[in-house]
Amino acid sequence: MLWLSQPATVRAVDGLVRDGLLERRSGPDRRSHDLRPTAAGREAARRALEARAHALRPLVAGLDASGRAALGAGLEALVGGLAEDRPGALRACRLCDHDACCADPGCPLQHTVP
């Protein structure tokens, strides 16, 4: 869920398609589309996550292993409180590193999945 108007969402999707980052496929009915990232879109997302990690690395460089573990536990608790339901989780997940959420201990928003 983007929390954009329908016309704004269409413009955003059109731009991503035009830029080769997203492809639009037919959905299950004539009113919907299946949106999939292209290889270039997946690469752009990977670069964005890499840039975020690069920017954060100096902030945690002074922490030892126990400090990083404590920070991680605290951040997981904070993220876990960002949403109480699936739509809220989908908003929060827009900036998520999905590979990290699929690793142990898993997604802190898992409680929102029915």
C-alpha cells in the first residue's frame, strides 16, 4: 500500500515502467495488473540497500559485538511495534531488506501475517 491517490500511483508506476525498473503484466482480472521488478529494478533496489548499509556502517563502527547485538534487539522491538495489521506492515516493509527479514530471527512484523 503506497497511500497515494490512484492517479499518483499510476504516474509512479508508469515512471518505473518507463525507466525499465518495473514491468506491468496482466492481473487476474481486467481491473488489475501484476507488477514485477525487472532485473534493472532488482539491481536498483540492491544498490539502494547497499548505500543505506554504507551510510549506517560508521554509526555502528564503535560498537563491539554485544553492543551491536543490543542495538539489533532494540531495533527489532521498535520495528515490531510499527504495525498491528497487514496493511501497516506493508507500509513499513517498503524500506525493508527482505533478505535480512528471511534470515534468523526473521521478520519483526511477522505477527501481522494472518
